[in-house]
Amino acid sequence: MNEPIMCDKCSNTFVIQLQEKKHGKGITETYFTCPHCNEHYTSYATDADIRRKQREIKKMYETLPNITDRKQYSKTLEKIHNKKSNLDPKMIELKNKI
């Protein structure tokens, strides 16, 4: 994340510096702001349930190098894909709420 981006509002370029803000009910917003005009960009938002599911997905990814059976590997990848597919709409919904 060291490449400069251009602000949609002021068109100046800057390097993203992610920050976190705690909201109520265990919600954490990860965001960055333009240092020139202070435009706020929310990258994503998570709550306890989303973070738990992300940890589960991460653990599943970590098992992949140890799986030697192709069918089992494919099954695990499919499970990961399904979990991620279910998680994405929840993250979008939460992001839109804050």
C-alpha cells in the first residue's frame, strides 16, 4: 500500500495510511482520509461475528498446503469460497450502516 492514490474529491495524490475507529457494539471501521481535503474513505467495517468468520477462513486457508488429496483440497476451497460469499454481503451491509 505504498503506491499513491488520487483523491476523488480534490484530485491530489497521497499514500493510504489505514486507521481504525471503534464504533459501538464491537464494530470496527477501517478507513483512510485524504491529508489535503480530509475526505473520508471507509475501506471496510467488521463486527465480532465477521472477525470470527474471517479467522475461520484464515485457518482453512492455512490447512491447504497440507492437503494431498485433490478432492479434499477442492472441497476445502469450495467451503472457503462459500464462507467468503456469505461474509461479503454482511460486510457491505455493515459498511453502509456506519
